[in-house]
Amino acid sequence: MAVAASALIVQRPNRAGIGTRIAHPLLRGTVGVGLATWARMADHGRFEHLLRLGGLLDLPASALPAVKGTKRRMVRFEKFRAEWLWQDDRDPQQRRDSALLYFHGGGFVCGGLNTHRRMVAKIAQASGMPAFSVDYRQLPKAHLTETLADAVESYRYLLEQGFRAERIIVSGDSAGGGLAFRLALATRERGLPMPGGISAIAPWADLDSTVRDAHPNRHRDSYIPAQALEVIARRGFAADGELDPAWSPVNGDFTGLPPVLIQVGSTECLLPDSEMLARRCAEARVTTLLQIWDRAAHVHHVGSDLLSDARAAIGELGWFHQQVMTGRISSTLLLDAG
């Protein structure tokens, strides 16, 4: 492996496999059409009613089979819940060696432990560490500030359980990826020790849609309509029509953040968010690896049972987490995965 002097490395790890190339138009013509319809209805109809419908999606996902060999245990907090996922015979709460603190995606309106359990279990397996997956509060029952409070409480919980901060990696996809960054910033604001690393899959990091609206990927994404993100931010979070810039991780002070890995698809409408985060990290001299996956759908990792590109992306996440845990990635040097 080569040592890079720059704080930022941008990689394009793959040429889209046949599965990825087939998935793109299929998703666009099915899921993409459905989500675009949802966005239009939410913008002009009963917003909160449609949000509640989104919240029901996690229930049928409970029927999805578990990853072979995965063990799990529920942890209930006063206002939310989380679950441990691990592979070996050593209970993570007794072992207390390392933890992957994971926040699921879903635009802060849907998704949960069930929808993401298989993917999170596979990431944990590739990383050689247990995952603590958080079912944080979402719209319409909670504002983003309350969602962040749940994230902070889950991080405090791991610290109180005896996990050292430098042995915790905060991670997430989409909305959860942005939340992972916001949590890292919040640890400093609250006087808590910084986690050992951050990994994010296609993070939603800017609630202001201005940059996304001007980007060509607004019309190239396989299934995420940029309008849906704008509607959620404007109707779900904006106070009197205004979005507090502090709610968007891209506007934070990145000085002192731990090593970062960001993965995103080349045609995603959230590509600008990933690029902005990477630039902000580089400006703060934070060790950062940005991987742009050719034509990968939003959080294509969910399809790893079928897509070789998704399996490779999970492998890259595992590699990064292992490098952080072994101390081979510092705040100033990044070992090139290539």
C-alpha cells in the first residue's frame, strides 16, 4: 500500500458491473417513479399523513432473513431503541473492544432496524467488529434536533458501557450518514471525546437544496428524486420557512475530526453532498477517502446479495474500519487502499 501525503484521496473503485447497469434503469422506472409521486403528493397534500405511511415500511422488513451466524440483542432507551449485531461468540457488552455505531437512512421519515439489519450485519462482519444500530426518532414525531439527541445518547451509552472513544466508528447511510457527521461535530460541542473514525454511504449532509438543484445529477439519480429531499427539509424541518445552517453537517467546523470514508454513486443526486463534505474535510486537514462508485444506486449496499459492486463496497468499508482500528490511518496520513 502506498502512503499519500494529501489529506484527501478520491477514488473511482469500479467500472459498473452488469448487475449495477441493469439495476439503474429498473430502479428508475419503479422505485424512482413511486418516490417522485410521493414527493409531489407530500408537497401539495397531507404531508404528515404521508410521513406516517413511510414510517410503516420497517414493519414488513422484519420478515427479511438474518445474515447467517448473526446474533442480536435489543437495547431500549427512554425515547428510542437500538440493537447489537455481532458474529462471534463474544458478547460485545462483555468484550467492549470496539463498536460500529450505525445510523440507518430513510430521509428521516422511514427505515429502521428491520430494513437495514442485513446490510449493517454484513458491514459489521466485513469490519470484524460488532454493530450498534440505532432506531432514532424521525419525522413526524420528532424534529432533527431530537434525532441528534438520540444519536448523542447512543454514543454516550457506548462510552458509559466502557467502550473507548477511539475504538468507536460512527457510520450511516443517506440521512444516517449525515447524522454520523453531525454526531461527530456534536461530541466536540458537548465536551465528549471524538470517535475513532467516520464512514458514510451517500450522506445527506446539506438540507439546503441549492447546490443539488444546480447539479446535473438532479436528473440522473436512479431512484432518489431531489424534490423529495427538498420537500422533507422545507416542510419537515424549516421553521417559518428558514433552515438553520447548523442543522447541515457541511456547515460545521471539521477541525479535529477523525479519519473519514465517504462512498457515493457517480449518478446520485447526493453526490454534491459527498463532494462538499470531502472538501470541507480536506480544508480542515482531516484524513479523507472519497469513493465514487460508477453508476451505483443510492445505498446499493442493500443489494449485496445480488450485486458484486455492492459486495465490493462493503468490503471497502470493512477495510477502512480495520485500518482505523489498527491505527494505520492517522489524522494526517491515509494509506491508499489501491
